[in-house]
Amino acid sequence: MARCELTNSDRIGIKHAREALARSRETRMVDPMVMARVIGRLEASLADVLEILDPDGGTE
């Protein structure tokens, strides 16, 4: 159960973050380019989820 009201856009962002995490677990990280791509996707997903959780960026 969600702790706050989520919009459809929020749900999509969370879904994409879960997919990026699942892909990162399945990826062999022997190639530096592959590793960089996975890390970039995880960074973007984390930023999206943080924006959902704290839109003000902790500047309260």
C-alpha cells in the first residue's frame, strides 16, 4: 500500500525504476560501457523516485 497518493505518472516512474533494477541484476558487468549504461539508468530512475517522494528536494 502506498504511503501517499500516487499519480499515474508516478506509478510509471516507479515501474521503470523497478525494471531498471531488475535489468541491472541480470546484466553481466564485465564491459565498462554496459556498466556505465546500467549505472546511468539506475541514476535516472533513482532521481525520478526521489522526485516522487520529495518534490521539494528536502529544502523544507
